[in-house]
Amino acid sequence: MRAEQLVGWLEPMMVGSALIVVTATICLIRRSLRPAVLVVAAAAPSACVTLLLKFALARPDPHAGMAGHGGSFPSGHSIAVLVCLGTMIDVAAPRAAGWWCWLVGGAGGVLMGTALVVEGMHWTSDVIGGLLLAVTMLAVCRATGLVAWSAVTPRRCAEEPPDGP
């Protein structure tokens, strides 16, 4: 029953909604759309690759069903939780986000994955594949400098000093 509650609390719509609220708040505070660009750059490819793999592999879930979403591998729930929590941390604290911050997102992904396996909704390999895909997406955002870029607040025209005397 606890696993079922955890899946309900961490379902993609819930963590996705939290990510949208945090991102919108940060965008307003910083007066920049850069955090939103980071979120789209992390979430959109994650969703696309997940769906492509699900339909290409068409792996049945432990109950031999497809549930209308293409397949069981990789676990979209695990990917969504890890990408949303990881991106939320990158948006909220891009400069402070060290290895310990990745533990927060990773813990959420592992909790979700464990609950999905306990409930019999996914194979263990589905969850591991999903977590690896999510970590890859987050690492690409960091490696390309997108996280650092999203933290910079662009200068406004009114803030620029006037030209010459």
C-alpha cells in the first residue's frame, strides 16, 4: 500500500506540475526565460526518447500488457521523476548544485522505481534503463553548459551605462 501511495505522490503529473511552478517562480524572480529554456531542453528530449524506445522495443510489462503506451521499457515514471527533480534543483540552485543535489533527484527516482517494481508495474531492468536515460539527459544539460547559461540573468538596456560624455 505504501508503494502505491508513493507512486501516486511521485507520478509524472505531480512532479511535472511542481517543476512548472518552481520554474515559473524562478523566471519571474530572475526576470528571465532562461530557466524555462533549460526545463524544455531537459524534459522534451527525455519524453521523446522515452516514447521512441517504448514503441520501438514494445516490451510487455510484468502482467504481459502494453497499457496503450507502447511498452514497459524504459520506465517513463522513473525518468519523469528524476528529470523533474534534477531539473528543479538545477533551476532553483544552479551554482550550488553539487553532487549532493543529484542525490535528492536520484533518491526520488530510486524510490519511484522501487515502488513500481514492488507493485509489479515494471521489470527492474525497465527502471534501471529509465534512470540511466534520465541521468544521461541531466548530464548532457550540465556538460553543454545549459545549466550555467540558464543561471545568468541577461543585462537590461536600462541597466547599461550611457555612452560617452
